[in-house]
Amino acid sequence: AQKVTQAQTEISVVEKEDVTLDCVYETRDTTYYLFWYKQPPSGELVFLIRRNSFDEQNEISGRYSWNFQKSTSSFNFTITASQVVDSAVYFCVLTSGGSNYKLTFGKGTLLTVNP
Amino acid sequence: GAVVSQHPSRVICKSGTSVKIECRSLDFQATTMFWYRQFPKQSLMLMATSNEGSKATYEQGVEKDKFLINHASLTLSTLTVTSAHPEDSSFYICSAREGINQPQHFGDGTRLSIL
């Protein structure tokens, strides 16, 4: 069975702080895909990144960066210089052939960035 | 980027009413669409997987006669909540993907309130 663990239920930071959201996953498949989605208070889900299991390069996109470590089965997400608009629930998601490519969601981390 | 349109965004209706929610992929052909339900402060729960031209596959515990899904074209899937009751009140989100390991792109969700 597949599993995604986001141990941090809620995080609260002050604007301009850096924050890292943790994600640990479990799968028996050697080929799999990891995603991060953002869900702001308005409810829509916004796709942030996709990573396949063969690409361990870390990625940076503006203030966002992702650290994929297969050795520890982790796919952590860091926001640098956080802003109030970053306040949202962030979901780490896993999919693979073993799950018929259905998405396995973590429980989400609620990030609150205070001014 | 890929856009998924979900309509309506909010529905308030009386118990016993049937409610139809539409999900459209605007700029790509969605071979597969998914319907999720989300309770407050919880993660998304997959209800069913819908492939164009075939019957939807429902997750365990989801009543197929209660939640009717139709995927008549590569750009449109509908979810009908039949004879809705207050316990059906929830946030319903659809998603669509172009290919089997492509990211799912989500609609903005529908807040359903049954009085």
C-alpha cells in the first residue's frame, strides 16, 4: 500500500521567514511520481511541481525549492522569505502504477504566514 | 497551463433535490477525470475515476446510485448527487489529466450545502 506522511499538521511563521514542509512517502514501486499541490482558503488546488522517481535533482522555482531524497523517501518543500499569500494548505501527493495512477494524498500541512 | 473548469462553485438546496456538477477541461483532452470529496480540515478523498466513454470506477464505500458520474466526452464529466441529504453537504472537487502519469489539474471545487 502507498502512503504519504506529512507530519506537520500546522505551521505558523512570520513573514520573511523561511519554512520547510516535510513529506515522507512509502511505495513498493520503483517508478513513481511525487507532486506538491497548494490549496488556498478559497479552496482550489494549485499544482506546484511534479517529480519522477528517476530524477533526484533538486528544483528551485523563485522562492520555492524542493529537496527529493530517495534514500530517506522524502520530498520536502521549502518556501524562502515567506509571504502572507503563501498561507494555504499544502498537500504532498504520490502516484504510481501500483495504485493505477490514483493519487495518494498526505493529510496536508496548514501554513499560516503572519504579517 | 492546463485549465479545468468546475461549475457551479456553490450550491444551496433543499433536501431531496438532485444536484449536477460539471467538470470541463478547457485546453486539453482529459482521458481520465476524477471526483473527490473533501470534509473541513481534511484531505481529499477519491470518490470515483471516470474514463471517457466507459462506466466510472467507484471507490469502496461510495454509493454509485447516489453519486452518478457521466464522462460523455474527452472534455466533460458530470457528477450528479441524487436525492441529496444534509450529510451529502461537502466540498466536491474534480480533476482531469491528459495522460496516465501526467499531473492532475483540479477544478475550483463546488461547495454543496443541503438544508
